[in-house]
Amino acid sequence: MNSSHGLEMAREEIEYETAYKLKRDPTWLKSPRNIRAGGRLFATMVVTVGSKDEARRMLKGRLRFGGHHYATEAYWDTSPESVCIRCCGIGHASHLECRNSPPRCTICAGDHEALSHGCNVIGCSIGLGKPCQHSQIRCANCNGPHEATSPKCPKIRQARKQAIQQARNRKLQHLIPPNETLAVIPPRPPPTLEAMGPLSTDRLAIGASDDTDTPMSQESC
């Protein structure tokens, strides 16, 4: 925390003590300035791995580096149109917002998390957390024949359009002169849906902890 090369050193130790090769240096979940302002010495950091399989392996056990074990949990980028990987809700302000709500699978809409989704057919080689030919894929939000995280879901497209419109409205407010009761603003075409980019990443939030399995931080944004 107090070193400009602290995160770079953390990456080196993780790669030295484990079999993981990170895609980039870890990042703090909150800015170092805000962390120090709160008088804290430890905080959550995000570690980016190369595949979902690596993420699942890291989630099954704790991550050890620098002489300590650290608790891990799945991390998901949040935005007005993002789908919660735990309950399939759209637009959560935090991926921990629904911790006390029943889980829903993003693959089959079942009463379990997607990481626990599996096939009951004997001989199926598809592992946990993946759809297969024996699974009935169903969206928990619109009941369509696709996963809840699919960008083709009409519920996601609707949420994305609303987010674009709200952002455009906020931008237009700066064009209205102060003390004006009536202003005419020429319309501008909103950005396309494709320009918004992908909806998800495979990342982990690492909560700093000691060997007592008690995380120092469970914060997210």
C-alpha cells in the first residue's frame, strides 16, 4: 500500500508462489487516496486471470502469496445494464447487493448460481459453470432461449438504451444557459449499442486477510 511498486510486487509473488499467470498487474478496488483517507492499512484488490477455468480454481481455494492466505470471491463489473452473476438482476450498484437474495442461474434460470450449474447426464464432459447440449438454456429475466448475460436479451437492450438516454440527458443539461426557463437544443444521435463494448470480464476480487479466514475487506464498486 505504501510502495509505488506494491501491486507489481504482488503480481510477482502470486506468479512465483502459484501456477497462475496474471493478465496484468492487480488493481485496488478503491483508489489508494480513499483507502488512506479512511485510515486503513489493507484493502481489496482485483486480480485478472486468463480464463474462467483459472477463476474457478482460484475461487475453490484461498490465494497464497507474501506469506499469507487471502480470501477470494467472484468479481463482476457493474453498470446500469450489467447482469448480476448471483441473482440475474440487472443494474445492481454492487455485485454484493443481493447477497441475501435467492440465487438464480444465468444459464438455466435454476435456483443456483451459474458457477454451480452442471449436467446430470452420465458421460457428459462439460464441467461446472458451462452450458452443454443436454441443458435447457433459459433467461431468468425474459424467459428467452439464451443465457441471462446475452447481449441479445431484450431486457438488457432496454436497460442499455435507458442508460444511454440518461447519459445523453445529463450531457444536454450542461448546454442549457443558467437562469433560462426555455432552451432549444439540437438533437444528437445517441451512440450505438455495439459501441458500448462487452458486458463481462473474468476477474476476482481478493479480500486481504490473515490465516484466520477473516477477510479484511469485502467492499466492491
